[in-house]
Amino acid sequence: MSIDEYTGVTTGTVATACSLAALEAILESSDIACVNVETPKKTLDIIIDSCRKISDFKACAVAHKNPYNDPDVTVDLAIVSTVELLDKTDEESNVIITGGKGVGKITKPGLQVPVGDYAINPGPRRMIVKNLKDKIPEDKIAKVTISIPDGEIIAKKTMNPKLGIIGGISVLGTTGIARSMSSEAYKNSIVTQLDVALASNIEDLIFVPGNIGEKLALKNLNASKEQIIQTGNYVGFMFEEAEKRGIVKFTFFGHIGKLIKVAGGIFNTKYAIADGRREIMVAHAALCGAKQEDLQRLFDSKTTDDMMNILNELDISVEVSNSIAHAIRERCKQRFDLDLNVILVDMEGNYLNDNAEIISKK
């Protein structure tokens, strides 16, 4: 259930709730409608959609991740846990956790879960163990299988395929409580790209704002998908995390309408946070000799593509693009110890600045 308008519960919390409900169904021989889940932050009441006892030692429970004020692709997703009590043969942990249909498998190093294992992160694993371990009979172990029926479909809308997580989504959650995408949860999801790239010894990384930048980079550069790092709107955060990991030289590639904001010191490029595109463009056009009436035309333009058309008419588009690219590099040097190769492109992927290290696609 949602905590308030801006928070909800993680997939890990729902998986824990289902696991607890299934175990209680075995032990109490009754259906469970609600369970109390102890998360690292607080104890939450989680509603169970359905709970079914399959045999004397096996049960299955289903719950949904309820909506909250966030564009989370896992909202309303059904999460299933099947719990089976087995005879304990040694001093092993009394909880075994595995994945089923719709839970991804790890195929690349650098993530919190080893290669070959199911993408159920350490936080949810600890939460499941903590909530179940004291309820399991002393001579038994609980085998917990988490499955997400629509997980494979939903995974296509996430970064999992890029991170080498195949076959489904990840079961996530450090605190058990999900907050809006503007908070740490989203940052934690995108920064894993850096760890995977480092663990895989990927060189010549190319940072892009998002899917459009990635598509254009793959089309125009001699690059593999593994080299592409998406920053989302959090350019400053991703550059800082790259520097922390010793990644100090890379290409910053993307549409001028997004990258131009960094030239003005805007390191969170979300439109609602800051814009400044026309002001930055006008300033650089003025530095390159544009007349006042042309500066006014630029200022009155609605898009950077319209501005570039005007600059092409004035025959100063390359000069202005070079100035903007230089400003991006200088702004980044002021804030980070980074050596950037900046490539500005239009929506067709045409290069706009000529002071970048351009690598033609083979």
C-alpha cells in the first residue's frame, strides 16, 4: 500500500509480503489477506491480493505494487511468491531465495548480484530472510521463489537489457519504501551502468542524455551499445560518479537542445528545473558577431532547431556550435576533473561542431 501521495513500496517489499503470506498460509492453514512487513525504515501493512495453499508444505501468494505519484513502470505489477518448506539437512540458512518467470538473470559483472544469479538485490533478500526466518520450524528450510508474470514485457521499458539482465525485471529496494523518480532511487538505477562498464573493461565511453542520444550515437559513431552511458537529466550526478570511479575521459554526445544547458552551468537538464536554451544560444551568437536583430530572432525562437536554422542563414552555425561545445567543456572542468570530447548533433545526427574528435562509423 502507498505510504502517502509521493511514496509507495518497492518490489522488494511486495515480494517479502507475498513470501510472508505464503509461509503463514502453510503454518496456519488459512488464506492471508494482509501481512505486517518489517522494512529497514518502518513496519508496513501490505494487502495480499490472493493466497493459496497448494499442499501441506507449499503455498503461493500474489500482491500488486500500488500506484503512487511517480512514472514507475512496476506500478500495478503483480508479484508472486511461492514458498515451499523442505527438510533441513545441515546448518545452512533456513531461507533459500531464487527467481522464477519474469525475474531477470544477471549476465554481466559489476552489479550487486553475481553473474548467473537472479536479479533479486541484496536489500530485498535481507528483508525476506528477516521477515521469515523466525517463523520457520526448526527442522525446515523455506525455499522462496519470486516470479513476476509480466516481468519480461516490462523489462523492455527498463535499463535491464542494457545492463545485461535478461528475461525480466529486477527485484529492488534498499529501504523498502519507493520515492518519486526525482529522488535517489532513479539515480541508483542509472549509475549501475558505470559499474557494469568498469567490470566489463569497456573503454571509450560515450555519455548521452537518453534514448534519442543513444540511437544517434550508435548510428553515427564507431561504438557498441555497451559503450553508451545514459545520464537522463542527471548529467552532473553521472559526471560526478564517473569521476569517483576514475572515469575522467569520455565523449559527451547528444542533441544540442539538451547539451546546450550544460554550457550555462545547468547540470540537471529537466525542463521543470531549468531551461535557458535561448539565453545561452543568444549569448554565444553575440560572441560570434550576430547583429541585434538576429539575436532577437534567436531569442523569439521556440526550439534550438529553429535557432540553428537562423544560424545557418547567417553562416555562423559551426562557429556558434564550437563556442557552445567549448563552454560545455569549460563548465565541466570547473566542477569536475574531466577531459570531455563534446559532440553536438541535430535530430538527424548531423555533427554541428567541428572541434570534436569525430569517429566515423565503420
